[in-house]
Amino acid sequence: MPRPLETIGNEADVRLAGELAAQGFVRPAPGAIDWLPAAASDPEWQDFAQSWNRLGLDRYMADGGRYRRRRHAALAMTPDAIVRKPHQPHYQSRDYNRLNGDVQRWFDPIEDAIVDSAMMRRLLRGATDCFERAGEGDAPRLWHVELHQFRIEANAHEPGRPTPEGMHRDGVDWVLVMLIDRVNADQGVTEIRIAGRPQIDRFTLAAPGDAVLLDDHRVLHGVTPIRPIDPDRPAYRDVFVATWKEEGGG
């Protein structure tokens, strides 16, 4: 049985989980959820966001592109602890990633200071609480959580492709996508398709801290390519993505 949303958490968090359960995805209103960053001027946010300047090149792009930089980490989460797992590859089957699937992809690890930061811990705890409320059952969960730092770059000769695999699922239970920054970047429109519904929802994560939470069982998602507004200047889009998969959940 679903957990009784009305008995848990503050009003904004309960409403967020209810909307996620009802429609398969939800975009929190800026400043409405206390575990999401509220101000890019916050020194804690600046330390967190500046780590995106230290990402290594993604060398696994089957399309030959050199427009993506990233780092990766894997965690085990319970109600009582967040434990970093030994560094491991990111793996998706071709069922979920037609471009880069069926390959163990080893990326540079996310820096310890970022994984252990108070901001990261708030994000993970807040999102986990939302997902558990929106899901079924009330027993304590053990989650395998993967963290991804992405920078997508574009120039006058080559667009940057946030999701070169196209509209897709990630093969997990839940997904959090949060914008870190957009610099000289046009487009990059998020597209959402709900299973069994023909229309596509479209919106742009525009400001630092803008986020969307997804039920990966029900939602296909993708992002259109970015292009530089000023072709003579660098352009990039920085995003944090975290995925939750219940351990032993299949």
C-alpha cells in the first residue's frame, strides 16, 4: 500500500511527493523545497558548483563526440547512513542506452569533498524522502544511488548533446536532475513523455537549482542539443543527475 503522504513531512514536501506519484514527474517551484538550493550566491553552493570546472572528458561516446565531461560515484543509502561504495563503472544495457549501452564506463570519481558536502547530503536525503513517499510501501529501503556530474559543451561548429541516446529511461527507479549552470547556451529543452500518453511535456531548466524528479518506470526523458548564443564564446550546460535503484529490487 502507498505510504500515507499526509502524515509525513511538511506541506511543501508532501505536495511534491503527491504530484510525483500522480503524474510521474514533478518540477519543484524555485525556493519552495528547503532541501533544494535557493540561491546561487550562497558560498556553499559556489563551492559545490565550482567542482564542475574540474571534470574529465567522457571518452566513451560512441558517436565520436568530445562535447561531454563527467564524474561519477556510487553510494549505498539507508535511513541511517549514506556510504560511498568502492569506485565502480557506470553500466547500462542497450535496452536503456542505444548509443553507449553494454559497456562498462569508468569515469573519474566525484571528489570526496563534494560527495561528503552538507549540500549533497541534503539533496540526497530530501530526494530520497520524496521518492519513498511517492512510492509504495513503508518499510526501510536500501538504495543503490549513482551520482553524475555532467558538463555539455558546444561551439560554433558542433552542438552539445545532453542526451545523444535520445528519449530514454535510465533503468532505475527514480531520477533527480538539477541544473548547476548555463553559460552562453541556447536551447537544451527537457522533454518528458509519460507512458501511454501521446503528448510530450517540454520545459527548460534555466536557473541554478532548477530541478525535475522523475519516476523512471513511467517516464521517458531527453534534452535537446545546446548551441552557443555567441558563437565566438565558449558555451556549456552543467547538470547534476542522481539515480535511485532499490537494492534487490530487480
